[in-house]
Amino acid sequence: MAERLITEVLAFAGGLKTKKEKIEYLQANTSRPLRTILKGAFDPTLQFNLPEGVPPYRKDDAPKGFEPSNLYIVSRKFKYFNKGGIGDQIEPARREKMFIDCLESLHPDEAELVILMKEKKLAGKYKGITKSLVVAAFPSIIEAGTSTQDEEKE
């Protein structure tokens, strides 16, 4: 059986009643792409070297499970999109094309999740998935002492 989409993991966690259940579920279903998405969305020290807003991309119309790729594969390329990372050496147009190619290879739900991560707008998409929950579940992925404007809405 294929691995669950990261959006499915977050949606299920968002549907759980208590913060403790959410934390336990996220920890039990941890993966590199899940931690990458959560860090990108909630760590204010991590900025993306991409234009703001939704890029022009074609949503994949393949049935669920038949997408060309998934976040388990594509998230490895995110290091090229971080400010101050190796992607700074890439021409902006090429870096943006790489990002669009990533989005077009994903299920539309996962592509939307990546855009929400890039725009730092994941808070509110999944009930209870906030920076404080992420810090409680994965204390090492977000720099200690950082804060954001939209800190929590629990």
C-alpha cells in the first residue's frame, strides 16, 4: 500500500479532539516530508527564495495515487528554495521553474499544502495544527525562541 499523503496525515490529526492526541498522532506518523512541511510553515527563520503568491502551474488531474510524484520524493528539492541555501546559486527563473515542476507533479492537495507552507499560511488550514503544537510534537525542528505574527489561534 502506498504511503498516505501528507495532507491526509494533517487532516486526520486536525480532526482529533485533544492536543495530546494530535501530538501523539503526528509523532506516530512522522516522516521527513511532514517535518519539512511543518518547519517550512512555522519556522520564521526559514524563508523561501521564491516570489510571493501562487505561481502559475497546471494542477495534476491524475486520480489519487497515480500522481507522477509525492512529497516523499519532491520535498528533497526544497533545499533549493530556501534563502541562504544552495539554491541561491541558481538563476531565479530556473529556481522558479523547478518549484513549478514540483507543484505540477503533486496531487492538487499536496501542491496547495506546499504553497501554504511557502506563504507561511498553513495555520488555520487544519484545525489545531499550530506552531505550538508542532513545537510540542517535534521540539527540534523549529529554532527555540522564534515567534511569528500569527502565533496561535487555539
